[in-house]
Amino acid sequence: MDIVIDAVVGGLLWLINLCHGLSHNYWTAIFIFTLLTKVILLPLSVWVQKNSIKTVRMSPEMNHIKAAYYGNQEAISEEQYKLFKREKYSPFADLVPLFVQLALLMGVVEAVKRGTDLTDIPVKAGGITLVIPLLAALSAFFMCYVQNRANVLQSEQGLVNKYGTMAFSVGLSLYLGFFVSVGVGFYWSCSNILSVVQLVLLNIWINPKDYIDYEALEESKEELRKAKEFMASKQKEDKRNPYREKCKADYKRFLKTPGKKIVFYSEKNGFYKYYKNIIEEIIRRTNIVVHYITNDPEDEVFGMAGSQFVPYYINENRMIVLMMKMETDIMVMTTPDLENFQLKRSYVKKDIEYIYVPHDVNSSNLTFHKDALDHFDTVFTSGPKNKAEIKEREEKYALPGKNLVEWGSSVIDNMTDSYACMVEEAQGREKQDGKKTVLIAPSWQADNILDLCIEEMLGQLVKTPYHVIVRPHPQYVRHFGARIDALASKYEEYGVEFQKDFSSNRTVYMADLLVTDWSSIAFEYAFSTLKPVLFINTPMKVVNPDYQKLKTVPIDIELRERIGISVEPGNIEGEIVEAVERLLGDKQFSRESMEEMKEAYIYNNGSSGKVGARYMIDRLVSRSGQ
């Protein structure tokens, strides 16, 4: 080691002596020496500039990760690791220039001591040498001031980091200036000033603005700021949450439970209906234990716990980490966008089969992000249209093929059974008052029926002999309850009923005709009651703007003219009454015609639960035999 140090010091001493030989003045020699070291180390400085640009270029994505997983350091670290790996970036690389500068400084200290006359310590020599510490401190201040504004990385740091670094650098320079030789103090000052010149030249040569999207950077900062504000309130709320301890206990209980074969995940109470038929069939046919995670501490499933059905309450934040640590053979979800947002595939067990079970029969290509299902292994498809668009997307974009199970819809199966139980009551109502019922049930999206044309519609329908019921979406009632109350008061004298109690679907089943816009209730109603739908062509909700790149027409669009009639919002007054009368009387929309349509568009009517359970059981049997 001493040999290496001696060699480095010897080289620096030779360079200083060379500079002195050219200038015959040690002050000038040290300045030239400092300039030469900057030239020699220029490749390192260029590398630092590029690495700093890469760091800042990653900042928008890094801020997005911090915002998405705010408060969950484990998840942030995992995502950050993947980002760094993808960009071939190592944070330890930033330490290389520091080590080089320290090694150079130590070498210079020894070289100046051995080879120059400028070795007096200022406090011993007095006179002009007392100025050197002040010069070192001022040059450090100047360098930090410029870096805080012009250095691509330092300019993005927070105020504490910027001015903390400045205070430390100035203080250290002033302190050391009193203890190192005059020559080293002068070298330090020259190095700081030349660093500023070098920074300016590098910013011209390798301009950060050519590589960094500063607009995206500012947007990501705002996203992170909002996440901090939101999570601050959530953390306060979490501390007051009476279910906090239950969440911790269930989280630990889940992780400690060995040998989990199948896990179902639900975002909130009420989602059990999407799995109900499958889970009940699995429990009926096997002794497999079904593990059911819910983000809702008051989910109805806790009243169903048993030896084969084990529910857990795990909040959204802990769910992010749990998904990364997941150990099971099959993971069943109704939540799309696996891997795209917070919920990731397991980092622990790589062979989990992730199954997506849809909420409804609507087009995934139209109503989801275009890559929402790309990271699932298996997708339960509701019908031929749903299956066709997924296969076409896989072929068009050369995506790995998924297992596309011809499943159906448990929601429609259960609604069909419930409707059958209510048929006699619905028929009795019609005989009692002789009126048919028209149900208006809009979606919750912007510019729905209630926003655009409800009064024009009611103005025409109150002139007919039909009983009219308006059933707003629960979220609309929550946000615009006063508007609903005002409309209810205005049309009360005409017998129009505004429904705000959503505890029962009886009103839906008993209606003779449904009026809606783009709500998924259209298909659930039509295929469970075999009655037609009047569609109002409000602006279509399009989540994936690229949906038209596929040749497969979304079921949401194709079926509008097959299970009903469409009316433009501007034509309500002239067409709605005629459309209602046609839908209630035309044979095209008879029960038999609607039954044929249901068979053509929905798989396995009445037996989707058995089909889904059979697939999962067979997969578990297959895995156990491997």
C-alpha cells in the first residue's frame, strides 16, 4: 500500500515540479497543476455529468413510484431496484468521483509538503497566509452557489440539501484552511473556481435540457406532493382506525399460514358476488381451504368464516407488500392492471397462476387500459366477443398467450335465479294496476343521462301510461344528492319515483324496460330478465383510446341495437315515447329473441360457477402431480 501511495505522490510531485519549471513561481505552478488535473480528470467529469443527467431523467418515474407506494418503503425499494436495473444505474457509482477527489487531495497535501516552499501553516506564518483560509471558504461558497443553480443533479435537491451542503463545504474549507499548508489551501481554492468553469462548459457541451423532460419532472413532483398530503391524512385516520390491530393480526396470520392452495382477493364488501358460485362449488366438491382477502374490515364474508373458508382483513397499503410476498398456487382477482400499478406479481413465488375474473360482460378492450390484463396467466371470459378481442390483441401485439377459459357470468346467473323467484310478484303487480314500469338507471360517468337529458326524458314519459322509476347510481346520489331531491320534488305530482335505497334489486327485476346510457347494468338486466333496453347515446366512456385498432367490435357497441334501441340525447323529445312503445311490443325484443341473444353472447348460462371451479380444481390437481 505504501508503494502505491509513494507512486501517486511521486507522480504528483513530478507534475508540480514540471509546472514550476515552466513558470518559475510556485503560486503559478499550483494553478497550472490544478488546471492539468482538471484536464486529466475530464473523462471522469464527463461521466459524472452523464450519470447526473441519467439520475434526473429517472426522477419522474422515481417520483411516481414514491407517490404510488408512499409510506411503504419495502415496495418503493423493490420498484427502485427494478428501475435501476433496467436503466443500468448504480447509486454507488456516484461515490467514485468523491473517492478520486479525496485520493487526489491527500496526494496533493503530501506532494506540496515535499516539493514546494509553500508549506507554511497560515496561523504560524501570519501575513498573507491568513488570507488563504478565507479564500478557500469563499471559493467553496461560490462553487456551491453555482452548483445549486447550474448542476443538473444538485439543482433538483431540496433546500435543506442544497444549503446544508453549502454550509458544510464552506465550514470545512475554512476549518481545514487553518491546518493545511498554504500551497494546499491555494490548490483547494483554484480547484473550486475551475470546477465552476468546468460545470458551465459541460452544461454547454452536454446540455441536460436535451435529455430531460422537465415538464414531466414537474408533474411528478406535484404528484408526489399530493401523495404526501393524502397519506398524511390517511396515516392520521389509520391511527384512529378501530380495525388497525385486526389488520396487523390478519396480515401476520396470513403470512404464517403454510400450504395455501388458492387465494381470492376482494377490494371491498359486495365483491364476493363475483366469486360466490365458484367458491361454493370448490367447497362443495373438495376439502380445499379457500383463503379470502378483503380490503373492507366490515365485509360480509367475515360472517361466513369456516374450516374451508378463511377471510382476512388487510388494508390497501399492506396489500401492496403482501402481493409481493404472496405464496399460493392460484391467485384469483377481479382487479385489473396487475403489475401496472401498485399490485404486483409475487417476488417470492414465481409460479403462481394469476386468474382474472371479470365483474361484468363489457369489453375489456374498451373499458380497461389497453394492457390491463397482460400480466395475468388466465382470464375467465364471459363470452365469444370477450374472448375474441383478447386473442386478437395477443396476436396483433405479439403478446404471450393466456389461458382463456370459456366461463360466463356468475352475476348474470345469480340475477337470473333471483328474477325467476320474483316473476310471480312482478306479474301480480302488472295485473293489479295495469301499468308497465320503465326504469331509468344511468351510469356514474360524466355526462350521463342525469347530467344531459333527464328532464327532457321525464317530460315525455310522464305523458304515457307507464310507471316511471329513476334509480341513480349510488355514487351520483352521494355527490349530487341535492339535485336528486330537487328532481324528485319537481316530478312527485306526476308519480315519478326516485329511488335512493339500493339494498335490493327488486326494482330492477320488476321493471318492464330499462333506460340507461353506458352502464353495465344493461347486459345484466337484459340477460337475466330477457327484457329489452333503451340506450341513450351519451358520450361513451373510453378508457383505452386505441380500442378501434382491433377489428373485434366491443360488445358494448355491438349489442346496443340487438338487445334494444339507441336514441340520441338531442332527439329525446321526438323519439323516446315511440322507442319505448316499440321495445315493449316488437317481437324482435320478445323473450324468445332475447334468450337466443343470451346464448349467443354469454358462455355456460346457469353453470358458470361449476365451470370456474372445475378449472381451478383441475389446475390444483395438475400442479400437485408435477
